[in-house]
Amino acid sequence: GYRRLGVTHTRRIEHDAQGWLVIDSISGVGIHQIDAYFQFAPCECSITDSGARLSFGHHELSIQFETDSGKAATVVCEEKWFSERFGSRRKHPVLCASATAKPPFIMKTRIAVDA
């Protein structure tokens, strides 16, 4: 889907004792707006200096974004809708990390579960 824009996107997901690490790599030419979206079940979302915290009652997720360009990604938490079944709508957060960069570009997303 991105080939027409002159870029190639690959995603690698790793798991370790700290949680998950999502590595998005962009190669190609030109300057591009790069957006990484993460959708979650209904919860409370708050933006932090390096990402976000999501509270699901007794459990929390800590999400941190890091780029190889040295520039911090812009992080926003948008309120969207999802449907569990026909005729129902529930609000849920969609987290978006954005950066404008020239490839090659790498964005690392660290997702940690706090009990």
C-alpha cells in the first residue's frame, strides 16, 4: 500500500520480561508523515512525556515511543467508537504517535503491563 508513496514499511514485534517491543521501520525516499496507531479496549488514557499510560481498572499499560532521529514523536490519544455487537457503540481510545522524517526511519514502541 505504501509503494506508491516511494516507501516500504516493516513491523517486527518482540516480547521480553518487560513487555512488548514494536519496531516499525520505514525505508524509501522523500520526507513523510509517519503515524503509528494503537487501538485499545475502553479505558482511561493520559499522555506522558514519552508516550502514554492507559488504565483498565486494576491494570495499567505504559507505552513509550522512541525514534532513531532523536526527535520525539507527537503523541495524542483520540476518542473513537467501537461496536461489540450490532446496534451498540462504546467509546475507546486510539493512541497515535506521529513524526515527520526522511527514511530510513525507525520508531520503537515499548508496551509494558503494570499490575
